Amino acid sequence: MNNKTLGFALSAITIGAIALTIDSPLLLRFAICMGLMLALSLISAACAYFSARAQVDVSSARALERGETAELVLTVFCFSILPMKDISFETDDGKLYGIEGSFYVNGQTRLTRLCEHVGAYTPDGGTLYLSDAFGLFTFKKRVPSSGREYLVLPRVYEREAPQPDARLSSGSGKVRLQDDASEPSSTRDWVEGDPLKRLHWVLTLKAYDPVTRDINPQVRTYEEAMRPDVLVLPQLSRPDAPQADALELIDEVCDGALSVCQAALEKELPVRLVLRGAGEAELSSAQHFGQEDFARALARADFSGYHSCEELAMEAARRVGATGSVVFILSELTQRGVRAFTGLRAYSGLGIEVVLVGDNPPAAPLMASLESAGIRLYATALKKQAPDAQEEDSEAELYETQDMDGEADE
């Protein structure tokens, strides 16, 4: 009961007491009318409260790009004896929406919400306020969410397609595998420096000429044809940063991964996106997954755990024979991660790119180690901008390559 209702009730009681004291029928009727008004207001507000049915649901657009505005629908139904003076809905984040009142209310109100960060969301509920015709009683009722989710997808920025290993583009098209591969792919002439365990003794002895005593040692090769597949490995780790900064870094990791996939698809290169999270997921364009599928998978990616650069390098090493280039999307770059990437490069010979998001550039020694190993480093500068500036963002070159002096080449 608010102050207005309490004052109205005290006024009715006071007028009734005065009417009985001075024996005034007019004042007594007036006090009775005020009492009836108070009772009708209470009954009307109570009827509206018990009959009220409301729910927040998503509109037909179930997937939006980061920076767009989501439209939610509030459906309200209620019935009252007297017309309702005011029906309002307050969201959990403090936004207030008014609804036209009447005896019978059955309508919809559209709510808006800015999609700031990538992820899967369900519309929040809120509180429905019901006031009678005289504004004496206001009841509030919790409005639930429908539970249906909507996705906020990453943005796509213009960038070059990943480059495979130089041997693939030069025509040799071979990638050397580890020594303990199941079967050798071929043989070749022995050269100085080859380990003895690779000698193919049977073929070597067959080629031996006892007359001239010439011998042509043959060596097993563990190589297979390289493929132009692009393997994209984003780091699905919760950044060690304040909440707002961590969400921005997660957005940039998803934006970077989707941009790489889109650039490869435009060049008609096979793409495989591997998401290491609570449940590992792998999407391949060879299985008819396209840009929208990659975007939806990134929106549902789990960033709650921790996955180091070494784990990503090991994941790429498992797929050496089925890819031509690997792109790592990282929110942090450590010395151990650089050693893992350079080791992968030396072991496999694959084309490797490292995309580092955030505003902190890597240390010069780390950049030098990557450059000496032939690994391309891209440091992004994805700025926090308002949704109105999204068109301007698409025209800017957001991917920059840093050289040894720390200068950025557009």
C-alpha cells in the first residue's frame, strides 16, 4: 500500500467519523462512496493480478550479428472490473515500457536489446506493474522468459586468405611425416645426413653390383601429398582480465576465427574449424558447412575453461597429414606457445599463421622467434566502437602485420 492509498483510506475514515459525530447524512454518504471506491479499486487490481499472463519471447530473427539490435516481444493478457490506469513492464536491466490499459488487455509490446557480445542468449524476464483506474493499488508480477534462445554471431572483417606451405604452392606438394608412420610412402637415394634406420636394406642389396661393387643405398620416405585445407584453431580460454575486457577479447577471437574461415571460403579453400571446449566440435566445409554454420558454432563456443598454446599446437600436429596451413587465433601469446609453434613448423613444414587479438603487442623476442621460423604473425586492433560505426569499421583495415621494429604495415 502506497502513501496515496493510505491517505485516501484515512480520509474516508475521518470523514465517516465526522459524519457520525455531527450526524451528517451527506458526509456519511461521501465516506461510504470513498470506501466503495477503495474496495472496487482493490478488487479490480486483484482481478488484473490473478488473471495476468505475460511472457517475453524472441522475434522471428533468431540469429543476429554483433552490434545489431535484437527485438523481443512481450505478450500481455489481463482482465479487470474497472479500467486499468497503467500497465508497465520493467526489464531486469531497468528499462521501462508502457502498455495501454483497459478493461481487457490482450496485446504485444516490442522490446529492444543491443547485441554487444557474441554468444547464445535467452531473453530476460522482468516485472509487470498493474495499477487500478484511480492509481490507489499497484500490484507487481514476475514475467518469465520463454526460454527460447537467440544467437549473437561474430562480425566478419576483410583479410587475406591463409597461405599454405611454400612447397605446396611451388609444386612439390609433399609434407614430411614422422619416422614412425605406419607405412613408408616411397624410397629415394640416400644422402648424407639420413639416419641409418631409414635405409631400405632389401632394395639396397638388390641394386648392389658385385662386379663393379657399386651400391646405391635407398632410403624410406614418410611423405604424402599435401592438401590445401585450412585448419582454424581459436583459443577457447577465458581471458585473465576484467569482465568487460574479457568479453571484448572473446568477441575478437570469434571475429578473427570467422574472418579467416570466410577468407578461405572465398578462395574456395577447404576449411576446418576445430573448437576445443567443454565438448570438442569440428566443422569442415567438405561436409557442406558454410559461413553461417561456422558463425553459429563460434556463438555457442564454451570459453569457460583454459586451453594453452601448447594444446592447440598438439591438436594441429594430430592433423598434419590432412592440412596445408594452420591459423591459430589467440588471446595471449607466451614463450612456451612460441616454442610449440616453432616446433610444429619444423616438424611439419606447414604454413602457420598466428592471429593475436587485444591491444597488447607481443614482446620483440617472441616476434623474432616466430619470424625466424617462417611463421606469420598478425596482431589485430579491433577497437571498441558503437554499433552506429559498424559501416565505418568494415571500410577500415583491422588486421595489421607487425614487423620487427613494432611498426604496423597496413
